[in-house]
Amino acid sequence: MKELRPITEAYKNKLDRITNFDLLRGFFIFQALWQHFCFYLNVWYTTFFRDTSVLNYGYQVHKSMIGNNLPLDYLTYLTAWFFTPWVSQIYLTLAAFNLSRKSQEEFKQTYWGKMKVFLLILIFFTFENFLVAPNFGEAISFYPIMAWMYILAAIATLYRFFGVKAIWGLLLISFTRWLIPEITILHNLVGFIQTYIHDSYEFDAQIDYFLSSGCVGFLMGYYYHHRDMGAKRELSLIGVGSFLILIWYIFGEANTMNYYNIFDTEHFMAESVLGTICILGVQLALLSLFLLFEKYYSFSPRVPVFNYVGEQSLSIFALHRIMFVFIFAPIMIFIGTIFDHPLLNNVGVAWTCCALVFLTNWFIKKSKIHEVILGS
């Protein structure tokens, strides 16, 4: 008789995995890459173009473009108008949802491991930012994934020591940001860095923009994993989320977009009360809908590309900016000189770059080249 293998923690986590969230996460990572590539194309001729020494020797087609931003195509504009205000928020929500899988007592055993992971991710993406940034100011700037790591670490710490009630408290605190005057010290610090270190420094992702999303994700996950109330809870949350979206639709200020900088108004909705209400409404409704489908109706649609990207989201996200800045854009610049055409900023270019990043990640995983190089 074949001996049964013990159930490992990794296998248990695989069994507990929410397939529908892989699909969502993969789709949102695709959206993030699409937006990032179009942003780099927006500003390539104003910020990143480095072939100025050969503008008169074969690269003349690009000379007239120096200093100009490339506009988005209409499909990208419409997609960004719809997704940009909340797509990065919901990615954090999904990460916080997964963080709540264990009970408080079980979580105590894995707490330091989680904190190590958050620290390593923070260090990696800080280093990655130095690689892709066009100057020192942007290299030391504070971007969303850095804010996410601080928020996840704060949630993990509060849950480990004080339990789920502390997360409710943090959520309530997150809503007080509109009642508190602007933090003068923080703004003065940003001004100091811009004046005395580098004027391109950007405090892009204020933690208060994302804190509510992290708390909501954790609380949704906690009650999903530990307090089963049946389908009625998911249906109720879909209703609440839809109502919050409706409030913004009636009373809120419509999102705006800039054809020449896709991220110009990225945090437009997160800066207002009604906008934040809408973002949280989308999270409640969308995540609850996909949980309802999977748990109670056994409906888990698979889109192979998106499911794969959802499972490999961190490594794909780690690759995409490096590949674009050092591989894709220089090659496109060279191809442009051959066909006498400057860079294009459209859905075809962005999607091709996305596909190449996905394939590269697949090749690295399949060939295990990273193990050969790192000797692991």
C-alpha cells in the first residue's frame, strides 16, 4: 500500500487558493503593465530619451519629438479612465485578503516570516526604482508598492498583537484623514527634499490614500475564512458596494484623464471622501461577487493568460519596468530609425510589451535559469 504523504503547508495553501482571485489579480496586473508602458511612452521623449549624441547620425526621425509627450490612443484613454482610480487599490485589497487566512494564534507563528517578506519586497522595489529612474529624485521617490508594504506590515503587526478588533480601529482611523488638517511637517519634508536634494522627488503614494483599502481587504478575508455566514454575506456586500458606487455616481466628481500623462490624475478619487467611498464600493462588490461565484455556485472561469499572470504576479511585476526601460524602448527607438517613424503610444505597442513580459517570466520559470545563475 502506497504511503500517504503528509499535507504540507504549501499544499494546504494551494488547496485554499481562491482561483477567481487569480483571475482578478492577473487581469489587474495586466492593467497595471498596460498603464505603466503607456506612461513611459507618454514621457519617453521628455524624460528618458538617451540617444541625443546620434540624433544627427541616423536617429534624425526622433529629433523633432524631443521634449514632446506622446498622447494615448482612445482605447487606452477610456480604459485608464475607468480602471486607473481603483486598480492599484484593489491589488492591495487582494493582498490584505490573503493575509487574513490564518487565525491570530496561527498567525503569530508566521508573523516574522511575513515581515521578512514585506521588507525584502520593499528593498527589491527600491533597488528596481534606482535601476529604471531617469534621475536621483525619481529614484528615491515614494511609490504605491512601497506604501503597500508599510500598510501590510502595520496590519500584520496589529493583528498579531491585538487581533481583528485592531484592524477595525485602523479602518476607522483611516477615515479621519479628511478631518485632520494637512500634515505640515510632511509637506515641509517633501519641499526640503525637492529643494535641497532633487526637484524631481515625488511623494506619489501617500499611505492614507491606500490605508482604507488594505483594512477592508483584510476584514473581508478574515470574515470569509473564519466566520462563515453563507451566501447572504456576499450578497449583502455586493448590495452595499453597489450602493456606495451609486452615491459617488450621483454626488461625486467625475474622474478626469490626461492624454499626455496617464498617471496625472491617478489618485484623483482617493483624495476625496466620495471618491474613496466609490473605490471601497467597487472592492466590496467585485470581490464579493467573485467569492460568491466560486464558493457557492462553483463557477470559476479561467482565462489561462490572466490566471497564470495572477499566480505569478509578483515576479511579472518585478520584471516589467526593467524590461521596458532597458530592452523594449531602445529596440523600438532603433526600429523607428529604420522605418523612419517615431515611437507610437497605443494599445498594440502596450499589449505586445505585456505579452513579451509574460513570455519572459514563463521562460525564466520553465528553464529555471534563475536557479542556474543564482546557484540555488
